[in-house]
Amino acid sequence: MLIRNPDSLHPAASEITPQAVYRDRRRLLAAAGIGLLGLGAAGRADAQQSVTGQSSLARLPAKPSPFSTMEKQTSFEDASTYNNYYEFGTDKSDPARYAGTLQPRPWTVSVEGEIARPKVFDFDDLLKLASQEDRVYRMRCVEGWSMVIPWVGFSLSELIRRVEPTGNAKFIEFVTLADPKQMPGVRSNVLDWPYVEGLRMDEAMHPLTTLTFGMYGGVLPNQNGAPVRIVIPWKYGFKSGKSIVRIRFTEKQPITSWGRAGPTEYGFYSNVNPTVDHPRWSQAAERRIGEDGFLQRKRKTLLFNGYAEQVAQMYAGMDLRTHF
Amino acid sequence: MNALGWLKVALFAVSLVPFVRLVVLGFGGKLGANPIEFITHSTGFWTLTFLCITLTVTPLRRLTGWQWLVRLRRMIGLFAFFYAVLHFVTYVWFDQWFALDDILADVWKRPFITVGFVAFLIMSALAFTSTHWMKRRLGRRWSRLHTLIYPTIILGVLHFWWLKQDKNDLSEPWLFAWIVAALLLFRVLLPYWHRLFPKHKRDQRRAATVMQQATARIAGRPDPLQPGRSTRRH
């Protein structure tokens, strides 16, 4: 049974952002308002001292998004050094260490399948397709940890509308680059390459589903899925494919890489759900990375990662235990 | 202090390096985005590594003839236990905050934790009985008790194996599995050692002859160290 929780977007008293952070955020928003999201050199030191942190990569101007959470953001350092990106190795420090070989430009994304207007998009065209937004989302990994990350991108629906899906388009499939020359991990056989993920059409059209080009005000670091990735905040992190080279519209449900590796463990939906455990571990709680340091206890995981109000209706009537 | 004493001091210092490293990294804020995971993985790795080293002592002694190696073994074993304690405490305290309900649910959900806990209990018993006094008290039973090191290390590798299954990457557990398999195979082959290494056998026979001659020379006088037994094959 689904429980709609109207408070899901509002933080508990314990989670209210400290004033110093809030002030800093106001300054950030003000800066964004006058189109200077990339703070001036003078502001940088402050920003780095704050919890927000800033990407040192090329700026990606964006406007604020109403979807953003006000929760304390994970530091840029943690979000860019603690990653699962198996194409660069299975250790969480591997992507930051080895993703330097990835060439994010030139880059094309082939959009194909059950659509009226298939097209190979040049990255720069894709970037300008719609206006970029700063979207601060919670990110919950299936392994039991979470972050709060300010992504930069726009709703995937902006792209979907433009390519005109046919009546047969029931699902959408995302394919990640798999080039052993750029990605040392692709030589190992831990997963079937290329990495494939997918969504049901209504999930893909949901405004929260973001075609993502940057984070922390800059372009995406290689280890976070440069130059373009998907972010689906109410699903476990592995659903959000990185370094996308192909987007395919299909009639049949795509076979995902993790679904192939462990069909009983990684369902197609993989919605964040504290009451549906992974067969080998509990999903009831999560460790928020960088949260007040070493001695912080785990926090309770929220249904749909706290986005139930926005997304629960898509799963009305579905048994979330069967459709895990 | 004699040479062995100095060697023990050096071994003690070297064995503390992984711990000191964690302390230094911890105070420098260099344990990465998830310090608790870092400490858990590091102490787990060193527990397994020290267990493997204890099992290497006997083969190495056979191959080199350095009998004194056995006198370092207890310290190595206790360091394996030291890292296991850190590993266990990190889980129970910093990961779970002594929340017994959560721990029991976790143990139930994740058999690898049960396996690790059993291994930890056995190691505790071995550490508890590692003193000279306990060794004397238990006599023959001591050796039998301490053969439990074999199931311990197998459970340890299994614990690591099941953990890494979550990441779908078994390269490191395979490495430990091969090392442990080789060390256990050595024990299986030990009775056939002389046949496998004839040179060694010749040396043994020569040593036995010398012993026999010596015994013959002092015939009539009982061996003060081994009453009733003059020679003993190793």
C-alpha cells in the first residue's frame, strides 16, 4: 500500500539547515539570480569553507529549480571521490583515480528507436536544448549510503518531447559508453558492457528525471559521468546511467546490466524503499556521506527517497515487493 | 637483548603500521568520504592478512629450516586478533551504535556477518588460550584447540567473499582463497614431504644417524630432556 506523505519535501526539525549555511545559500541564490552562479574569486574561499563546496571545473550557468531540497549538501570533494562507476574499477576511489582517460568531447548521443524523429545529437546541441537548472537532489545508493548533490541539467522530458515517441514507445533505454581504451574497468567481466539502464515511459517523462550536464555549478567531472548522464532521484543510484551515448525508445522492457547480473537482486524499478530489502541486506537506513563527520548515526531511509509526493501515483496499485 | 628479542620488537613495530596509518589518516581527515567503511575494510583486510602470515610460519620453517620462526607466531596471531577486534568494534559501535535489534536483523539478513562473528568468537578463544600458562594447563588439548585456526581462516575468506559478492567483484577474495588453499594444501602434503623433497630426506637421515651415534656414545645414561626417548623425528 502506498502512503502519501505531504511532508516528504519538508525537513524534520533536526535537518533544518544551520543559519550559516542558509546565509551562504542565499548568497548563492542571489548570485544565480543575477546570472553569476559561478561565484567571483572573492567568494570562492568562503564557498569552499562552507558545506556546499564548488566544482573547480568549467562553469555551467543555471537557474534555480523548485525541485531542489534545502538539505545540507555533500561536499564536492566527497561527491567526486566516492563513486561507483565500474567502467573505471569497482573500488569507490577508482573512478576519481582512473577517469582522467575519459574524453568527454567531442561527444554525440544517438537518440533512436520508437520515435518519429531519430537523431544523433552533438553534445553542444543537446546542452542548449532547454535551459539549465540547478537541482539539488538526494541520492541514495543501493549499498546503503546517500548524498545531497546539486546537479545541473533539465528534465529529460524536454528531449523526449522533441523526438516525438510513437505509440509503441513503452520504455526508454540508456546506454553508457564502453570503450576499453578510455575505461580500464571495461576489460574486466564484473558486468556485461556496455552498461544499460532503463525506465518506463512515464518515469522517463516525469519532471524530476533529469538529463544532467553538471554538478556544483560546473560541468560534470569524468568520474561522475561526464559529459551527460541521467539522474532519477527516487531510485537507487545505479539506475542513473553515466556518460550516455545512446538513448533508445523500446516497446519491451530493457534488460539492464544489474538486472542481468542479479535478476533476483536488482529489479527494473529499483525505487528507493525502506520496507523492501535487498535479498542480502536491509534498506531501512542509510549513511549520509559527510554528515557531521565520523560519529554520525545512520538515518532512516524514506520511501521513494523522500519524493513520494511527486512520484508515488505512478506506482499506484502496484505491489512494490514484486516490482522491486 | 638477544637477536630474537630484537626481531620481536621489530615485528611488533611493523605489525602496528596498519593501525598507526589509520590513526594518522583519521586525525588528518584523510579516510575518504566514508571513514567508517574505510576503517572496516582496512581492519578486515589486515585480519585476514595476519591470519595468512600465521599459517605461513610452518611452511616457511620447513623450507628454510629456521626453527625460531615458530617463536614469532603467537605475536602474529595476536595481531590478527587485534585487527579483528578493531574490525568488530567498528561495526558494533560506529556502524550500528550497539543497536541490538538492528545488529540482529543485519546478522539475519546478511549471513556473511554471522560467518564473520563465528570466526571472531573462535579467534577470541584462541587469543585467550595463547599464554604460556594456558598452553601448559591445556597440554595436549592446546594443540587440538588451536587447529581451529583452519576453520577460522576459511570462515574469514568466506566472510570477505560474501561481502564482495555485493559488488559483483571477487578478484580480492579469490586472491585470499588461493593463498589459503595453498597454505592448507601444504598441510595436506606434509606427511609426504620427505618423498616430495628427497634432498631434505637425506639430510634428515644424516641428522638421525648423528643423533643415534651420539645416543650410543652416552648409552646407559638416560636423555635428561626426553626421558625414555632418544631420538625424535620431526
